[in-house]
Amino acid sequence: MTQLLNQQGGRWSISASTDTAWVSLEEFQPDAALLLDVDAEPQAAWASARLIGIDFPALTDGRGLSLAALLRQRVGFTGDLRAIGAVHEDILHFMLRCGFTSFELADDRDPEIVLGQLAPYSQHYQTSVINPMPALVRLANTH
Amino acid sequence: MYQYDDFDRQFVQERVAHYREQTERYLAGKLSEDEFLQLRLRNGLYIQRLAPMLRVAIPYGTLSSTQLRALADISMTYDRGYGHLSTRQNIQFNWPDIADVPDILEQLAKVNMHAIQTSGSCIRNVTTDHFAGAAADEIVDPRPYCELIRQWSTSHPEFEWLPRKFKIAVSGAAVDRAAVEVHDIGLRVYEDEQQQHVFDVLVGGGLGRTPVIGATIRAALPAKHLLSYLQAILRVYNRYGRRDNKYKARIKILVRALGAESFTEQVETEWAMILNESEPLPATTIAHMQQFFTPPKLPVVDHGTGTLAEQRLHQPAFSRWVERNVFPHRTKGYSNVILSTKAIGVPPGDVSAEQMLAVASWAEQFGVGEIRITHEQNFVLPHIPQGDLLALWQQAQAADLATANAGLITDVICCPGGDFCSLANAKSIPIAEAIQRQLADADFVHDLGDVDLNISGCMNACGHHHVGHIGILGVDKKGQEFYQISLGGHAGHSNTQASLGQIIGPSVSRQQVQGVIGKIINIYLTLRQPDENFLSCFRRVGVAPFKASLKERPHDAVA
């Protein structure tokens, strides 16, 4: 069993996961819920997906972060982008900045701790998927 | 040097608060050992053989007197009154308590310091020339670009969870003092024909188990594209670098597997797309960064070369120190000084709180309140008037920081080794000490000239043994400590190309190391031509004559 972390009416909340009818990239159709491994090569057609899930094999595996950034910046996917698999509360803030919008977490993760890990930093040095500015965002802005 | 603004201060404070909260969760059993491991590593905390080790970042090896005093205070309050200068221009504390680390970080934050990304599989503290902004042979000051890279790489959302650690070094002088050829990314900055700053980009150099000299994958990259190009390299590495075997996970293995040409092609393709999706670094951003590093206003000095020459004439020991440890400055009448930590009987790089406080004071008294750490684990005081060298030398002598051995065989680079590190196969510090004692005759050592002796306690190569003119590597042979000796490595410090050492033969026991080193030295003394240093001699005659150093037994000590 897993729990789903996403925004409901503009607020982050955690609820029991419901079954998702995932399809693999071979079975992909527009409007499908596409499930990707972290080593998938982004394809332009995926912009039409309803939901894309990226399956993290380990807490330390950062490939899904690059893949997410590519889906947002290069493929132009604007729908719900979900991290599943080895999703740890301490990685959430990195995932958010790479464009993830929902997270499937193991049932043993404490919801209170999880919700406390969404934004440990009020500002960042770099531009990111959710803050697309030229290069070093703060320097470009302030000077 | 760079000055923190409110943004930097707030970020570091939030990092401390976040790490404190992570530590509390760990101590309360809400984070497993393995989960906390990944989090603490990204904040510089290792668990070592005897105690935790906290590595504090000294961005590109530059710190102020105020910061060095704070480090001295921390070493007295939370440690055993000393710190260890690392081979990546950082400082390490060997005895902190895990529960105290958040408090230590809070003390650091008060002086704009931190331990962010000093370990773990992420982009590490960027390193550079320890004479940057002060060297006579500098073409472009690399520090503004180092600071840009520091900011860009700090908590980068995409690159915090790489296959393995990632080290970037930048050099902007005629002589490469940053060893850019043996880093994951090495950058050489210079001016093109239009006086614009451009970079040669080297990738895939490194030491460790598989030592490699980096390949140049891009020449003359305009400065405005520096960060986007780094992003392209890191993205290719993050996506395609191996994650199944930590010994094959560095970028050098990816470059080798793909071939430099094909790797370059991938980076260039990725970069072309990034250029379409982003704006280059604005010139105002670069200019803003450069203004932090404008040269200090140094008073015109009565360029006391006459006086200095006279002082040297009267004091041969001072003269020798000037010859070895004092380096040319961009401004007439000034020098850059290396304060050696390599006194006999002291582990290389170890500095006491008293020494830190003394160095902090000298930097203010004689310099501009700024100190550098070298990757050879020494201090540098930049911008010292030549008229003050004698006074500085006298005080440094009293503090045991005036050993006249910069670049000599006793200026050993050495990792903490089996005495501290849980990765080590063998001890390294006692080997360094034994060799230093063996070579206690300063005249003899001086006559030997430039010899880089580098010692690593295991093949992770923190002591950079591959690039030592003489390299010693600790290996484990059926539970016994043995040492493999290589010759002819070279990392920079001159205009000659970097090279990796060649192993001279089977490894030897700890008792035999001194004897073998002694014989290597004797062979060099026999073979050398007038004014030929160790490296040049080795490159001329090759490894063959030196193999004899292993052959005859017993191994007698030299001199």
C-alpha cells in the first residue's frame, strides 16, 4: 500500500493511493497514464499524457530528476508528474524543483514529517523548472 | 573575497536548521542509519574509524582571518584543539560528536561558512589556484567563476544525487596550480583575441582506482556559456553514468566507455538544446561577481629588494625559506607566502588552534586579512610586502610554520590513512613521518630540489599518490599493510603536462619503505644531470633504472 501526496485545492495533502491504470511506453496513447523507468528517453508525443509517473529505484538515484526536468522543459509536458518507487521525504524538495507535482510514498512514511519536508528552503540559487529564469536566478534578478 | 549577502546568509541558516531537524529525526529513530547516511554525507559528516569527521567547506580555498579564528574556536570547543587541512583546500575536524554537529554548523554560519556538499555523490567544493588574484603569472582571475560555480552547484535540484562525487577545478594562470587535468571537470580560463574570457573544458580526469588524465572536450567556451555547458556535462553524466558499481561510477569511466569523441558529441547535443531553452549568463552577473575580487589596494612599497637581499645574506635559514616558500606576486614589492604545515613529527596538514589563530593574526598584520589553503595542505598568505617577510618568518618559526620545504620531498601530501579513516588499507601518516625523519638534513633535502611525495592509505587516492613524483599507496596483503611505490606522476605546478606514476614493482612492507625511498633518491642523485630535477630526470631515463631500488636487500636508509 502507498499514500499519495499532492495538492488539493491549492493545499498539499496526503491520502490513500487509488489504483492507477499505468501503461508502459510501448503501450502509450494520448491521455494515458504513462509509467516510466528513470532511464527512459523523452519523446515529444508524451506531452499529451494525462499523467506521467517516474519510478525511482533508490533514494540515491538522481536519474529521475533529470528525466523530470526534460519532460517539463523539452517535451513540454504540463500535466501531473508523479514520483513513485523509492520516494523519500528528504528528496521531495529537489523533486518539486525538477517539476514533480505528486508523490507516491510508502505507507510507513509519517505524513506529518512528509508535509514538513516540502520546502525546507525559502529560496534557491539556481533557476529551475518551477522558476525558469535566466541562469543564476537571483543574480540575474538583483543586478 | 566574496561577501555574503542576505540571500547567502539566509540560505546557510536554513541549511543549518534543516540539518538540525534531520539529525533530530535520526536521533529519534525516525530516519534509518542508511537514510541518514545519505543526508549527513551531503553535509560533510563522515563516520570514521574512531569518531565522526566533519569536513568544512573553504570555497576555492579562500578564507578570512575572522573565519579562521572561528575554525580555531570550533576546534577548541568541539574537537581536540586542531584541524586537518585537506587535499581539496577544505578543513576537517576529526573528533566531533554527531549530536554537536548542528551547533558547530551554527557557529560556522555566523562567519558565513558551512559544510554543504563537502562529501556525498554530488558536486563538491570547487577548487582553484591558491595564488589566485595574487600570482605574477595569472592571466584571468578564476575566483569570480569559482563563486558562480559554487552558487550554481549549491543544492542544485537536478544534480544532488549523482552516480558518484564530482569535483571541479579552475585555473587561470600560466602555471596550473589547481591540477585541472585530474578532476572530473577541469577548467582553464584565459583571454581570447578580443580580450574576452573563455574556457578550455577538460572532462574525465581523476585519481582513485582508475587514474586518468582529463580530455579536452571544448576549447574557448565563452564565459557566458560556462554554466549551461556544465549543466550539459552534468546532465549527461547524471543520466548515463554507471550506478551499479561505485568503483566504476565516476565520469571518467563513462567518458572511457563512450570514447571521448562520442561523449563530447552527447554533451554538445545536450548543450545545443539547453541553449535553446535558456538564456546565457548576463554580462552584468559576471561583472557583479568580479567586483568582489578586485585586487586589494596595496600601498606602493619602497620595493625593499636591497633590504631583502641583505637580510638574506645575513640569515641563510631565512634565505632558504624565501627561496622555497615565497612566490612572485603581481605587484612589485609584494610576495605570496606558503606557511608549511609539514614540520617533522606533525601529520601533514594538521594545524593546531594556536597556529590557526597565529595565521589569522599574521594575515591581518602583514597581509589583507585573507588566507588560502593549498591542495598540498599548507597555508598561503597572499599580498605580503617583501619588507615584512623577515618579521613574518620569525613569527612563523616560533609557531612551527616556517619549514622551508614547499615543493620539497618533505612537503608530503598525505591522507589521514589507517589511523583515522575506515576506508584505508594501511597507515599513511607514520610513513610520512618516518620519511621526514629520515630526511631531516635540510641541506640534503634542499639539494634534492623539487620532489612531490604523495601518500595514500588506499586506492581511493585522497593523498593523490598517482600524481606524486614519488607516490606511495597503502595496500592490504592478507591482512598486512604493504606499500606500492610509483614514480613519475605529476599534477601541475609547472608548465609540463600532467602524468600518472608508474609502479616500480611489487609492494613492500612498512619497514622497507624508507629503504626503498632512500635508494630511489640515491639513484636519482647518481643519474641526474646538472640542474635536472627529479621529474625531468625520471622522464629522461624512465622507470627501468629505478626498479633496482627494490631489488637489493636489505634496504638501507639513505644519508
